[in-house]
Amino acid sequence: MNGLEALLLGLLQGLTEFIPVSSSGHLVIVKNLFGIETKDASFEIIVHAATVLSTVVVFRKELWEMISDTVRFRRTGATSLTLRILFSTIPVLIVGLFFKDRIASLFTGGLTIVGWMLLLTAALLGTSQWLSVRKQKKGNTHPIGYRDAILIGIAQAVAVMPGLSRSGATIATGLSLGNHKDQVAPFSFMMVLIPVLGETFLEIIGGGFTPAATGISFSVMAIGFAAAFISGLFACKFMIAIVRKVRFTWFAIYCLLAGLACLIVPLL
């Protein structure tokens, strides 16, 4: 992988991480189209960490309040949100502990798995849009509770598959459960902080990002990281704004077409 390829993939990661079209799936698609080869999922981990750090920047005030109130054992809404986010990370931590190597191998695979997962993303987005509209009309919306948090967490754990949008799966689950639209997107974006930053830290102390281990130089990694961080800042703010206004049907149509293309192109 060279610097230009890292720049392209980093920008792609940042722009698609928060939009419900699967950043991991798009990385696999572009790598296959341009013949970009990597030894493992280290590059994907580092650009995911970059977009997570962009989330920290966007939600810095909320996160500081959450940490401050929690460590002081204050019974506030911020402390409750911290506990619900911690609760939601349990499923993905279990998946990471027991299935990490098997999942990592999927990121170097072909387009077929990505195609099927994009189709599943399309189905989730379409279904959640329909359920969300029904619940809003009936006034059956409510804040995110602990039961909702664990169910959204399960959706996040399943969405480690390349092609299945993490933000799409978690936001779709929240909306389908009847959670308030203005709470679902921020919750979805903040709940990924612990697992991704934790995985990145473990890779760093384990020497997983060295050129010898990845086959990618530090400078190329840095280019991908910077591109993902900057584009992630834009995408995060953009998604927060549109989740209240835009129908997910359009994203569902895009994922449907992209998924079909992934399944058909290899057959040609």
C-alpha cells in the first residue's frame, strides 16, 4: 500500500463511518477494485481509531460531562448515559474476545460477503424507517433505556461483519425500538469509543502496527489516519444533522444497489 492508496482509503473510511452504508464494506470494495493488498486488518483498525477520535472531538463537551459526573458518583443524566453506553459494549467485547481472528480474516476476503451484508443493511434501514414512522405517529417513542442499550449493543456486535453498517445497524435498531431520534445517533456514535480505542491500544502494545507486522510503513499509516480523522469530523457532524430529517430509505436503496453490484460483478 502506498501513500495515495492510504489517502483514498482513509477519506473513504471517514466519510462512510457515520453514514449507514458500511465503511468496512466500502474499504473491501475499493481494495478489490484497485488491487490493494494488506496482510491483515491493521490498516482498518487504525483508520477506525481515527474516526473514533473525530467522535471524541465532536462530542468532547458531552463526554467530559459524562466522565466528570461518573467518577464523582453523581446521579445525573450524564452518569446514566455513561452506564448505558458501558452496558451496550458488552456484546461486542464478547465477540472481540472469542472471534477476533475469524472476523479479521473477512476483511481480506472477496466481495460476496460484503454484497450479502449490504443487502442486509438495506433491509434493516428500510424496516427501521417504516417502524420509526409508525411509532412516531402513535407517540410510542421513548428514551434509550438499559434494555434498549443491550439490544443496540447486540446490533453493534453483529455489525463487525464487513458490509453490515455499524451505524446503520445500531441506529436502525434504536429507531425500531422506538427510541427518540435525537438520542439514537449520538448514542450510536459514542458507544463505539470503548471497543475501538481498546482494540487499538492492545494492537499498539502488542506491536501490531509495526511495518514488519503489517507490511505498511508508518508514514503511509499516518496518511490514512489523518485522512480518516479529518473526513470523519465532517461526516459525524453531517450525520447528526440529517438523522432527524432524512429518510433512511435513500441509504437503503444505495446499499441495495451496491450489494447487488458486489454479487453480480464477480460473476461477469
